[in-house]
Amino acid sequence: MAYLNDVIKILFTDWPDNKKYNYICTCKKKKKSIFIMANHKSSEKRIRQTTARNEGNKYYAKTMRNALKTIRASTSKKEAEEMLPKMDSMLDRLAKKKIIHSKKAANLKSSVIKHVNTLK
């Protein structure tokens, strides 16, 4: 289901064996909650793993965006050049973990280096 954006919470249902889960997901396009009932143990595990990965990926992506904002907002060249190697390594790590695409990482690095070179 490609249009599901965020898994909000996992609720146990009142099944006798307590092994069935309801996953409440929000759809930003339609502004309503959708209930997904997993039919197999493997699909339940897959949903749990995906939820955990999404949370971690959101954290790293937000950290990257904040670092980009700070380096682009800096006005001194010396300060920006100190942040540049850390920014490069962060983008490379995120591309290696497939959190962002490798070409996007290259484009971001290029734009940041251009910005640093224009500073005085």
C-alpha cells in the first residue's frame, strides 16, 4: 500500500491467542485512518520491522536536513569549511545505508561545496 505514510500505533485486539495485531495507519491524501489486519506471522513481523526502520530513517534524514540548513546559513567561510568534511561523511553514510539515494547525496555535496566556495 504505497499511499500509507505513517504507522501511528499498534493495538492488540481481543483475540483469544493475542497474536493478531491491528495496525492503525494514516493516509495523508485522504485524511482518515486505515486498519490493516496481518494474516501471517511473517507479515506481522515485517510490519513491525518496517515501522522501526521508518522511525530510524526519519531521524537520520531530519538530522541531515538540519545539518544542511546550518551549513547553508553560515556566513563565514572558515566555519563552513570546518563543517564540510562532517557533512560529506554524513551524506556518504546515509547513501550507503540507502536512506537517501547515492545520486541525491552527490547532488547535495556538490551544492554545499559550491555554496562554501562562494563565501568570503
